[in-house]
Amino acid sequence: MRWITRENIKVDRVACPWLIKRFVDPDAEFRFVPESELLTAAHLEQATPFDATRYPEVVLNHRGVRCTFEAILEDFKLTDPALERLGQIVRAADVKGQEDVAPEGLGLRAIAKGFAALNISDGERLTREFPMYDALYAYVQQQLR
């Protein structure tokens, strides 16, 4: 399946592809386009758009204070407590005003800003950051034991 979001990815738009690849669609392909082209490209490429808060018609989006990662958990009925906690960490890193939800969020935000400063492509960010999310997921699993 194809998935599409805005270019210049950061926290939620890296965490969501990780979640999708690991728990929803292992064969997922991701595209990153300018925000103004998102809906047209999604339609032309028959891709599922996500994390585009400017467009209310995008279903997989922030919901109230919750981030898109949490919307994916809800819509795909992923009830693993470690994923739910990871969603809170992503929210704390991604959504201004939600930093208190998870103390790890500030570190994740700093790492995301560091990856952005490397000026690498969005696809390269996924390649480099997925192992970090694997490790963060393992950390959360261990904390919940």
C-alpha cells in the first residue's frame, strides 16, 4: 500500500511510518510531497494521506491533543500498551503544550531536530531513525514489565 504525507518530516511523520511498517503494512511505500500537493498526489497515486492537519478530510491526523501516531493506533486497533505509551512519547515530542505527557518526549524532540539539521532526504531520515524507534519501543516494553 502507498502512504503519503508532507515533506520535511519530523517526529510524528517519522514515527507514523515506523508504526505502519512494523505493525500495519510491512510492504508500505512512503511518499513525501509539498503540503499544497498532498491531496492531489494522494488521489493520483491512490495513496493514504496522513499527518496533514491543514486538511480536515485527512482521516489519519491529529485528534484534539492526540497526535497522528495515536490516531493510527486507534483506527488499526493496535492495543499493545507499549505502543500506547510510545504514542504518548511521540505526542510529547510533537505537540506543543503536551510535553508533560511523557518526559522522554523532550529528548525525542531534540533528536528529531538534530536529524532535521543533517539536511538529509526524508527517505534517508526514515532509514536512519527507524532503529531509534525500534530501541525506544524496546525501552518502553521493558519499562512496562
